[in-house]
Amino acid sequence: MEGINELIAEILSSGAYKIILSGAKSGEFRRISLNLADGEYFAEKLTEKQAFHERITLENAQSRIAELFSDFSQLNAWSEKYEFTAKISKKGKLLTGKHAAKTAPKEEKGGNRKKSYLLSNRGVIPPLVDMGVMDASGRIIKSMNDKFRQINRFLELIDELVKDEPANPEKPLRIVDFGCGKSYLTFIVYYYFTEIAKRSVIMTGLDLKRDVIDFCASLSEKYGYKNLSFYCGDIADYASENGGKIDLMLSLHACDTATDLALYNAVRFGAKYILSSPCCQHELNKSAELSSFPLFDDGGILRERVCALMTDSIRQKLLYSLGYSSRVMEFVELSHTPKNLAIRAKKTNIPLEKRRAALNEVETALSAMKTDQTLHALLENGGFFEKLR
């Protein structure tokens, strides 16, 4: 169409950060949004029921956007200084405008709002393909949208945790995943750090099952992940490679006291960051005397859930007593199961008095329940509380 190429060229030369094509005339898509990021435009193309994505280089942007616009009657674009408009009248005439910039809409209205995910517009991600979340062309399978959102949420938690850590190519971030299982998430974390965050990492997955470890090792070779390795062994017996420290410890769904062993190793090897999702907290349910809390001691579901919450609260307080800014938070599990809790912690400078108070809270509670708890016992035996006495 005469004039549209010139307008698009001007829009692109102005550094437009968002372009929206609407007023569908024909074709498959009812609306297309293009966002500038990392020197490319990422196009989200919406049908009535699905969203498709495309990367458009700046080199090809003018011709490709003009081609996409042929199926629409309206174009809006925003740069730092200007807002551009283009509309095709009923008689087929192109009407254009250029005004002082207004803020571009951040999302669609109503039920079509779209969230920007860390893994969006990244092309084919091999672990997601093998998980069945993505097809071989890089398109998210519709029935797996929930899982895709959940995986992104998990990565967001990691991103928020380590965002202030300086990137140093000569000092890779050392990550250990205790109880890694089949490790698709381990692979996605590795992908996130190397491909999205552009960080140098050395990552290790540990699990008890030899067949699982062999399977993970084969996938690591398949994906070409050179700094991701797997070892068969017990968390309790883990020794950090070459006696070195851990920067980030991950532990997802480690059952019962396996979570305590993972947290203890994180502390023992000086981890700066911890993200742990406990499950099956049976220990206190079996051993705690709840006569001080008769309201919850029904011998059934109330006791079970109260003991599980107490367990995670104790873990969080113990980490705080050792200088970790920590919190217990709710996050969505990475399978179709109910929500679970996660313990997220970051090593910081916490005043000694506050650390002592946290340990006292834990030990007062354990005394009232006439029992001990595995993480507390491990840290006690390891001498970690000596400076807090």
C-alpha cells in the first residue's frame, strides 16, 4: 500500500518500542502486538483462542510489519517522543498521524490480558519440548499453558533472589539441585542462567536413583549443556566439588527430612541463596507433644497440617538465626497438584540480637512440644549455634 512503507520506516527510525496492529480485515489473526526487546521485535499474534509468537529482526522489520499490516485496518505505535497512527478508511484511503507521545498500553483489556514471561519469545527450548510443554516449532501447547506459567513463576522466584548478584564470567555461579529427579526443571534453570540471564554457571544435580542420573546425563549431552553434571548419591553424604562453596541451593519437593539435609548442606557450604520447596513433613506429626496446643491436636488432618506449618516455620527461623533473610511463601507447584510452600533465603547482615531471638523462638517451641527437629539437630551438632549462645 502506497505510503505505509514510508510510515513504518519513520516509526522504526524513531525507535518505537511498541506497535499494535488491529481492526482485522481478513486472515487468521485478530490482533498483533510487537514489542522491542534485545534489539528485536517480538510479535504476539492472537487468534480467537490462541497466541502465536514470532521474532522479527530490525533488518527485516519494515517489510515484515508492512506484510502483517495488509490484513489490518489500523496501526498504533509508540516511541519515546511520538505516537504514530495509521488507519484505512472505508474507501481504502490511508490516513496517518503523528502526535506527542502518550504511554503505550501495557496489556490488553478484559479477558485477553497477557503476562510477559521470562521464557516467552525464546524460540525452541529443548527441555520444554521434552516435557511436552512446547512443540518442535517453539509454540506452547494450549493444554500446557498452566504448566508454562508455573515454570515461569519458579524462574521468577530465582530471578528475584539472585538479581543483585554481580555477573562475573571468571567466577561462575555454583548451583546445586538436591534431589533433582528427572531434572527437566534443572535443565530449565540452567537454560535460564546461560541463555536469558547470560551468566556463567556450574550446576550439579544430585539424586539417589542411578537410572535417573544416567537419564539426566544423557539429556545434558543431548542439549549440549557442558557445565551441567549429575551425581548419584545421598544428600546426607554430599561433599561440595573440590571442597568449594555453593552459591545457590535448590531443593524441590525433597521429602520430609531430606529437605533438612538439603538446607543443612546449603548452610554448611556457605550458600548465598536458597530456594527450597518442602513436602511430606511427617517428622513433627509423629513426635511432637501438642498438649500446649490442644485446639489443633485432633490426631488427624489438623494435627498434620499444623505440624507441617510448624516444621517450615522452624526451618525459616533457623535460617534467619544464621544470617539469612528468609521467608516462607506460597508458590505454585510445577505439576497439577495443590499449592505448596517454598522457603526462600538470602545471606545478609542480620544483627546478632535478632538472630539470637529467632533461635530462642525455635527452641522454646521445640521445648513446648517435647521434641527436636532434624535441621535444628544437624545445626546444633555442627556447631553453628555456638556464637548465638
